[in-house]
Amino acid sequence: MLVHGLWMHGIVFALHRRWFEEAGYRVETFSYPSVRRGLADNASALAKRVAAIEGAPIHLVGHSQGGLVILAMLAQRRDARIGRVVLLGSPVAGSHCARVLRRITVLRWVTGRVLGEWMAAPGGIPESIDTGMIAGTRSFGAGMLFPGLGRPNDGVVSVAETRIDGLRDHIELRLGHSAMLVSRACHRAVRAFLETGRFSRLG
């Protein structure tokens, strides 16, 4: 199950979906109102979508805010068939860019409700589920407009913002935040974790 980030739609995972299907995976994408709806509601909707899937195991891959929705779902209601989880640039330890935007009243809506709710009450990593994080280090993106974003970063989320206790593995790739969605190197790392519980450091 592929879960997109803020301001996006499941279609952004088109390449990852194709690559997974070529490798024999059955792939589902979950699209949700990333700005209008809150964390709990989106997590509940994801849980219902997961429950409707037949077969096991069910692996989850979330880009950016999508990773927060996945973690919130796992804390709220966990399907026993969940296998492994991979997060791509998810700001589990807070978001400098979101904090800057939320200080400006007329721009606060841009960050939506999910990020604000996560930062107010951060969730954690389930102990019983292997969870890996891929962090980008190519500083190119909207974050360049917000001085103070920690380095290294992927242009939107700093590497420090992707670190949280409980991760089984954490890897840094020379990618920008959105580039993770079209990168074969990122895809290879995701598949390595889903299949072995560790990221491959080769290639």
C-alpha cells in the first residue's frame, strides 16, 4: 500500500507502482484529503482501506506526510497482516518548514491539519513492526525559502527530522524530497527493506 504526502494524490507513485508490479507485487495506492482532513480521520480511512485488502502480508510505504498517516493508523488500529513499513522523508521528529508557515496566519492552511496535529502530539514506531526510513540529502526544494532548515536535508525535511527511536534501519540517499517518488535507487532501497528488513547499501 502506497500512501502519498501533502498536496499530492496516489498517482505520484506511478513509477513505484509500475516497478513493484514488474517485480510481482500487488499494489494499492491510498489517496486522501491531505489538507482538509485531520490525522485521526485519515488514519481511520487508511485502516478501512487496509482491512478491505485480501491476502498477507500487507506492506506499507509512505512518502512525507503519508508516513505520519501510516504511523497514526498503526497506533489507532493495527491489522495483524501488516508486514513491514518504509517511510520516505517523513518528518516524524517535526517540520521546520511547517512551523515557519504556521506562524503566518494567512498561510497556516497550506500545511493542513495532519502536520500540526502530529507536531502537537508526536506518535511513535510500533515495536512489533519493522520500520525503515529513507532520508534525502539533496537540498533542493521549497525549504530553500525558509532559512534555518537543518542540514543535511532534502530541500523540505532535514535528516534530523526523520530520526526517531524504534526505526529498524535508516538510510540517507542523495535525493531531493520529491525525487524519492521517481528514483530507482529509492525504489531499490524500499524493496530491499520490505524483503529483508534492512536497506541495501549497494548501488
